[in-house]
Amino acid sequence: MAAAGGHNIIMIGPPGSGKSMMAKRLPGILPPLTLEESLETTQIHSVAGRLRPILEGDGRHSSLIAHRPFRSPHHTASQTSLVGGGSNPQPGEISLAHNGVLFMDELPEFQRSTLEVLRQPLEDHHITISRVKDTVEYPCNFMFVASMNPCPCGYYNHPTKQCVCTPGQIVRYLNKISGPLLDRIDIHCEILPLTFSEISQAKAGESSAVIRERVIAARKIQEERFRNTPGVYCNAQMTERMLHEFAEPDADSLDMLRMAMERLKLSARAYSRILKVARTIADLAGSEKVEAMHIAEAIGYRNLDRGDWAERGI
């Protein structure tokens, strides 16, 4: 279970800025499934009847799932298809994404009631389906990744295209994502499209294989850090006590955090998530301590928080 879960991400930007493309690349940089994860993931997909049988010799059987799941339900998906259910309770999309990635494109287009059921699984990493005759619990420890446009027309804050939405329309659109749900998302990224000159002059970046090695190294650091703590495998799962032990900010970082809390109107949960992300940034950089620059970068990933969105929309 060492690589299950992770930080949750929401990307906001105009159409064509690469949000979906980046989300689909995520499984390629995550650590490979362990045998335990592979068995658990295969069991869930088998219960849901999603395993494809393969032919070998004279028999038919289903092989173990060897790659992290990537589930991308359409915005018309019902609450039942997302969390699971039915007269004979079956796993939903959030359980089929267990040990992998759940990607929800065009997040505000989902029904509000459907989005709100994500709050408990994002915290507890399991979902309980209750029926008259039975109660079933399925695991759902996944990395939640979402994308959305900044406004109904999609071009608010676009560098070259004019937005035709009124401030009221922008605020109503952004308010489709509730504060409690947004609070449970660790990283808020604003994605802006590249200009022609930037695209034409862009140099080749790191390959997914290179990035994956860095991610694996950071996860090994976290495995060692939490080796004596059952049920905790990565920074995103740290408790408040662990934050004080492994991600305690120094005086300068604390002042920086205080200003961010006041300016962005952040909640206590957001404060904890900033520290968790900062700890991960430090691990990726190979730093033993969480330094001010790691805190500053983590704060930068909250620039789309509720208070900041409302002010910009108006």
C-alpha cells in the first residue's frame, strides 16, 4: 500500500490549455503497483465484473491488474455510478480508481449532489454502501484530479481571448464547487495556454520515466519516515501530530503562512494541507527539513482558494 493515495489536485484554465493531457500523464509518473496493491485492485475490478478474460492454452482466466487505474467518469454520471450501489451493491468509479487516479473533467458540470458525496471518501479512503439487507464497504484510496474552466465561456483571465461572462456569472460558476470540497483538495493550479512563440521555441522537457524515478525516490523517503505508523504511507495521510513532528515551520515560514491565511481566507484544513504539500516538495528536492522556499511554493498552489476566487470574479 506504500504508493496508494497522494495529494489531490484541481486544475483551472481555458479550453486547450492542456489540463486533460496532464491528468492522463499522471499514472505514468506514479510508482508501480506493489503485489499487494495489484491483488487488491484486481479483486475490486473482479467484483465489479470489469476484468477482461484472456486466453492461455485451453483455458480462460483473468490476469492481475499491473498498472494503476485511471478512471474518468463523464459529467453526466449519476451518484450511484460514482460511489457504487444497486440491489446487489457493486463498486463505483471511486472504488475502481482505488490505488490509481480518479479524474473528473469539467468539474462544475457534475451535479452538486454527486460532487458532495466525494467529501467523505476523500477523508476516510473508503465508502460504505448501505442497503436494507446488507452493508458493504469498499476501499477507495485514490489520487483525485479535477479540471475546470474559469467561467462559463471558458476564457476568463485568458491572455489573448476576451471573456464574455458577467462578474455574477463567473461567481455563480465558481460557486458550483463547494468550499468544503475545495478545502479537501491540496493543490490548486491555474493553467494558462502557451503562445505560439512559446510553443515553437519550447525545449524538450524531462521524460515521464525521469520524473517517475524522482517520485519513487520521494515515496521511499516517506515509507521510511512512516515505517512505524500503521495505516500511513505518504505525506498526504499525516495527522496533525505528525505535521508538528515532520513539517513544523520555522519562524519565517510561520509568518509567511500567517499572511497567506489572512489574505486568502484559508481554513485550518488548508493550513494543514499546505504543510503536507511543503513536506512533499522538500522530499522531491531531497531536503531533510521543510524550508521557507518549500512553504512558499506550497502556498502558491492555493492561489485558487475560495476567498481569492471570489475576489477575482468580482
